[in-house]
Amino acid sequence: MVYQSLWGNTAAVARAIAAGLGPSTRVAHTGEVSPSQVEGLDLLVVGAPVHGMTLPTAQSVTSVGRRTTGPGEMPANLKQPLLREWLSAIPRGPLQAAAFDTRVKGFLGRGGTSTIERLLKTQGCQLVTRGEGFIVVNQRAVHESASMLQEGELSRAQAWGAGLRELAQPPPALG
Ligand SMILES: Cc1cc2nc3c(=O)[nH]c(=O)nc-3n(C[C@H](O)[C@H](O)[C@H](O)COP(=O)(O)O)c2cc1C
């Protein structure tokens, strides 16, 4: 499970999906795991917030950095490598994979999973299911990690993870 997250919402969804997938699931942000480490995995799940109807870009992250943070506000994590760059660097191979994003409800809430899925396919990955979006309510001022998630989204994420476990095929036995 690899994610990028500025205010902890995508990170919280990633942990909930991982809980559904089972105890052997490792959860890491893009700065904690190198793309080459995906080799040999049973399943790679990747997620990011939607920015500008696509994945975060250097520009979207920089624009967040330019905002002033008021008293008691949580600074965004701007240091994690962009998921789009991380994904472009994974070794090509027939890895099983799935995508998720965090997004607002409505017209703007798209472009995250579709971009992740395009990048995964470019690297030769096989998608085990359709990507899923988890809903956030955008806040002007963020005071707490993961505080934008709509109620019920973490349970939905855990259930989605449990479903993924069923869908991912174990690798064929050798010999
Ligand atoms: C620069 C920027 C652009 C955004 N653009 C969109 C968008 O186009 N569509 C959308 O659904 N949400 C958009 N959002 C809201 C993010 O999806 C939301 O901040 C994110 O899900 C929070 O997750 P995180 O705490 O893991 O970063 C945007 C947020 C930022 C900071």
C-alpha cells in the first residue's frame, strides 16, 4: 500500500484499506518505499488525493505551500514525492494492482484513480478491480490530521480492502 497525502486523509484511508486486506499488508508513503521494492508483491494498492481533477503535481503542491497557515492550523505535508513520479519509476512487470483516491463530491471529484490506473497499466500492471474514490469535505483551515473525511468513509475503505483481498489472485505455485 503506497500513498501520497498532504493532511492525512489519504493516509487514513490507506491504513483502513490495509486493515481490510489483512495483517501482512505494509503501508508506506511515497517517501518511505522505493519504487523498486514493488517487485514480487502479491498486490500493489496506490492512492492519492485528487488535485485539479488529476493527481497532485509539483505546481499543486507548491500552491498549497504558498498558503498562509493560521494559528492552530496543521501544515500540509509537502515533502512526500509525487505519486505520479513514484509510479512512473516502478519496474515494468505483470503486477496485480488497484487504485484509490480521496476527492470532493461532485463534478471536481474525478481524475485521481483514472490517472493512477493509466500509469499502472503503462508499467504493465493488471488491475484487479475498478478504482474507488473516498469522499472528503474540503476545509479552508485544517486543524487535525484526517479531519476532512466524510463520516463512514473509513469503514467503507476497510470493506473495500477486504473485497480486494478476495479479488487478488495468489501467484501461481512454482514447479
Ligand atoms: C491544490 C488542490 C487542488 C484540489 N483539487 C481538487 C479537485 O480538482 N477535485 C477534488 O475532488 N478535490 C480537490 N482537492 C481536494 C483534495 O482532494 C483534498 O485536499 C484531499 O482529498 C485531502 O487528502 P490528503 O489529506 O490526503 O491530502 C484539491 C486540493 C488541493 C490542495
